[in-house]
Amino acid sequence: MVLPNEPLPWQFNANETFIPLMFDHEVVGFCKPDYAEKLAHVMNDDQKVRKALYLVCADFVKRSQGRVGNVDELVEEYLERAAIPRTGTRAIALLLKNRQEELGVTDKEFVTFCDSYRLSPEKLKDIYSGQSPIESTLFAPIARVLGQSVEEVVQIIQG
């Protein structure tokens, strides 16, 4: 039963128009015109950037006279390194950096903030450097700093 003054679950707007979004002359979806334009622009820029990366890697392999390896492998390596980390120490470092920006504090203030939650400046530096895995004793302090549960932090660290 629908309560009065509550919107119905199924609705339509006869005045709304959508246009096709196409890739290689095939329709891949329908969007509002302004979104379709933005999506097409972003996707075309992505293609140009990938092509430029491939050309740079090809030049690099050519100049190294094959010592570097395969162009495709090099491209994939750089794309992987540029991707936003979802797990591990690098992901925690990124979350800590985002938390600092969220709080709007300087580096020194953030170090003090972390230290107040038992995440020492040395351990924070180790996390940012990514040189070694995060110790299990730091899971709870990191969770407190990030405002997350320990389970969420463990899941991020361990993947």
C-alpha cells in the first residue's frame, strides 16, 4: 500500500529526452545530452592517453635496445602503478591522506592527530613509504584515525 503524498515507485517523464551514446558505430547506452557529451569527451581522452602511453613505452623499449622488455607488458605495468590502490599498505596510505584532507589539517597537525590515537610518527612514515607490511598491532589505531571498524581496515590491508 502506498501512503498518501508518497511518490509512486514507477514513474515516467514524457518530456525527458535521451540520446544514444555510441562506441565504434554501435549504441552502448542512452543518456541525457549533456552527460553523453561529457562521457564521450572523457572516453576519447582516455583513448588518446592510452595511445600516448603506448608510444612512449615503445620509444623507451626501442632506445633500451630490448633490455626493458615487451611494450605491452611495460604499458600494463605503468597502468597498474597509476591505478588507485584498493588493498594493501598503499591503499591505507591513500586513505590516511584522504582523511587528512577531510580534516583540513597540515602534515604536522595530522601527525599529532595520529599520534593521539597511538599511531606514532615513525609508524605513519613506514605506512607512507610502503616498505614493509602493516603490523597487526596498528590495525586498531589506524581504524580509529580513519573512523572505520577494525574489520574494515583488516579487509583493506589483506585484500
